[in-house]
Amino acid sequence: MKPASDTPRRDDAPGTKLGEDGLAEIYGVLRPIIRPALHALARRAADRATATDLALLEALRRGNGQAADPQRDFLTKVDGRPAAAISVVNPDAANAFRGFYLSRPEFRGQGHGFALWQAVLRHAGTRSVGLDRMPDQQANYARSGSARPGRTIRCRGSCAPGAGKTRTACHRVMTLELGQASAVCTRETKRLGSGAAVEKEPARVPHVLTNPHRGPGLSPGALRPVSDASGVSALLARCPKHAATPLRQAPDLARTCGVAEVWIKDESTRMGLGSFKALGAAFAIARDAARVSAETPSAKGRTYVAASAGNHGLSVAAGAAVFGARAVIYLSDTVPEAFATRLRAKGAEVVRAGATYEDSMEAAERAAQDNGWTLLSDSSWPGYTDLPSAVMEGYLQMAAECVVQMPAPPTHVLLQAGVGGLAAALAGHFRAAWGDAPQIIVVEPEAAPALYDSIRAGELVTSTGPVSNMGRLDCKTPSMVALRGLSQDADSFVTISEAEAEDGVATLSQHGFATTPSGGAGLAALIAGLPGMGPEARVLTILSEGPENG
């Protein structure tokens, strides 16, 4: 598809190589886009970098290439303005790594990115060029002459596009969403062979951070999660909808993952709400109501307000309805309308506020202060710990059931986390029941590594990143109480990519388990090839929600 006659003129030959001044120009224009990408790559490089990762990071920071391949940055200008840039490193005769494609929005869809891609492949020659695993781009990669070894798409040799549709698709492969960046380097690239050799190519594995604070924790002596489940079990026994959820063994999935056993605590039927969250806020409201009268618990006249990414709000709404209270739930714009509909069906008032979970949390907190309502959050911060601790205490029921249902203690426990309440509650109970033997591993989205970043920093910090497809885990700031507990009880923290989360859902579906990227994140880490899982491993993990919540 040729550009229209009024398309801006491209001044330089496609793929003009850049010197230091050219890099400064394009990176200066696009610095707000580049910064989060550099941050993400720096985090990965600090944890488990390959030599190529470090070389690329250093080259981008210095802005003048690397000694092994100084002519590695390419720029296209239109009407004298930087339009797009891309980098490629040829570290040896067999491999090349392409990354940091940047495009100004007004020049997208005009073929400039494809011209850069051709220049990159000419520079790479016959090397294998590492690409990323974005699932929605696999067909585009294939049309541009790529092959799929194992789980990672890579392009070898040259791009051979057709006209029109294919050309546009090739450009879209590299196009960025506004305000985000592409930091794509494959972890382990070998020269592509053929047949069985290609299938054995290693795939990217999740990024793992060993917890340096295990045992004493970040704040010795500070408030940490309750680990005794007797209180919540006694109160829930009075609830007619309460019943233990099943612990399901998955032998076929265990064989797929190369481990001895996989046990899945299936929370998709919990109290008719479809999620483990039914145990949290509802328990906190029940506790408040029982304090009014043990014989006739009531929260009549009280308004509970909460921010939610979905399931926590359903629990608040359900608990408020049972005990005669009012529920007001704040949702960010990223929460699907299906959740808002379900909340209203439970009797809650729904208010939309902000673009992120953090925005909706701030709005809920202001509403509580302005109206004298009770803020019921599943996160905690200095001065606000009582109700979040009660929410976490509710989750202990699930842990207590696991301890009874497991035929023997597991060797590994995988727990997905957003603000960390579920993971901290279960980790504390499992340590009390099983001691130090199980490896407890916390799994987060790569786009929202709130606990991962805080553990590495040695203090509570707010992470940055794009919106994650693991919506219920897409929280950038961890709960203070949860962080303290996990700093003591968790052995390691893991991040998984959006593609790995989607792969996990698809694999689980093949084995008869229906969930969402959020609900299956712990299992997705296992499926993606989590290091340290040997053939003797007995793995316990949580399917935290059913598919209707996605």
C-alpha cells in the first residue's frame, strides 16, 4: 500500500544509522516513552541478566552503541522531524537482538516502521533475530518471515513482505501504544536449526527474585497478618452459604510441567461469588456486625465504601446486604462493566473514578472522610490496618481447608498477588502449619511488580508499568501489612508476562480448569517454566476466580 500523495516526505534514506547526536535527538523527543522501558529492562537485568541484556541496557543509557556493534541504532525522519527509531545488536555471527522500537503517534501506519524493520534485517544479515512473545502478534510475525521455536517467535534472515495488508501488519508488529515502550530482548537465543532441534530451543522463563529478608522480615516486631484461622472458621460456620471449596489434583498438568504433583485449590465456587474474595470483606463486615450483637449481628445504618478491581467489591456488597448495611464501590475505568453490573445486582452503588486502581482507592478514601462512611480496603497503610487485617483473616479459611485437604505438605506453594493480602494470609498460615519446608513463591504481573520491587528495595515502594491483562492483580502499591508478612514468610518473588498469563489460561483450559489471567497467575508461572521445579516437586497453588469474573 503506497503512501497517499499528502503523506509527509521522508527526508533520510530508510534506516539512517545514528551517531550520538541522532540518538540524543530521538531519545529526547520520546523520553517519556523510553523511561518506563529502561526501568523494566534494568529490573530484569539486575535480577538475571544475560550478557546481551546488559550490553543493550548500557548501550541505550550511553547513547552511542556498544563496542562490538557501534552502528546499531537507526532513525527515520519525516519533514525534518524524528518519526521512528529502532535498535539492533549483533553480538556474534549467529545472533541479533532487536529492541526499543519507538514511533511518534502521528507517523504511525505510513510504512516508516516497516522501512526501519527492513534496515534492521539488512544489518543483521543472516543472523537469527530475537523477537518477543506477544500472543496477538504471532500471525504478523509469521507473515514477515518468522519461525516459532518452542514458545518464542524469532525472525531469521530477511523479511519478505507482500503488498498492502502484509506491509501494514509488519508495521503494526512494532508499533507502540501511546505512553508505553517495547523492551524486547529474548533471554536465550541460539541459531535456528530445523526439525527437533528447533522445538528444543529454550523459552523465556519467569523472572525470580530470592527474598533476602526471609525470616526476620523488613520490620521485625511490627504488625503482621493473623495466622490463626479459628475465629473466621467459627463465624463462617454460622453462614448458610459457607462450604469448603475443592482441592483438585491435576496429574496430566503435572506431567506437562515436569513435576510429581499439582494440587489446585479451586475458589471459583466460593459462596456463590466465584472468587476467594468472598471470604475477605464479608468476614470483616460480619465481625463488625457480631460486635454489635453476638445473637443478632447487624450493621444496619452503616455505609461501607471500597475501591475494587472487581471481586473485593462483590464481597463488600454481599456482606453489606446480609447484615443490613449500604455498600458504595469505586471502580477505575479499566474494570469491565460486567463487574459493575454484578455489583449493582448485589445492591451496591457503583461510582467510576480514575484510570487506575490507585485512583479509585484515593476517591474511595476521600468519600469515606467526607461522608463519615467506613472505608473497607483490602490494602493497608500507616494508621489504617484493622479492617484490612480482618479482610486477610477471612482468607485464612482457605488456607485452613488446604491444610486439612492436602494428603501431605507440598514442597512448593505458588500464590498470586495484587496488593498481597491473599498471599500474605496464606503464607503465614502455611508457615504455622508446615514450618519452613515448603518453598513459598509469590507471583505478580511483570506490569505491576509491587511486592517484587518493594522486597528488592527493602521498603514499601510504588511500582510503575502499563495496564496488565491480570486486572485483579494490577496493583502498583502493596499493602503494608501484607508486605511485612511476606518479607518474613515468602522465599521468592516472581513476575510473569502478559503472554505467559494468557498461555497459562489456555493450558489450564485444556486440562479442564476455567479461569482468567488473574485467577491462574500462580499456575501460569509453573506452566511457563519456573526455575527450581524438579521432577519430585509437589506443588500447591490457587485458582482464585472462575471465568465469569474476567
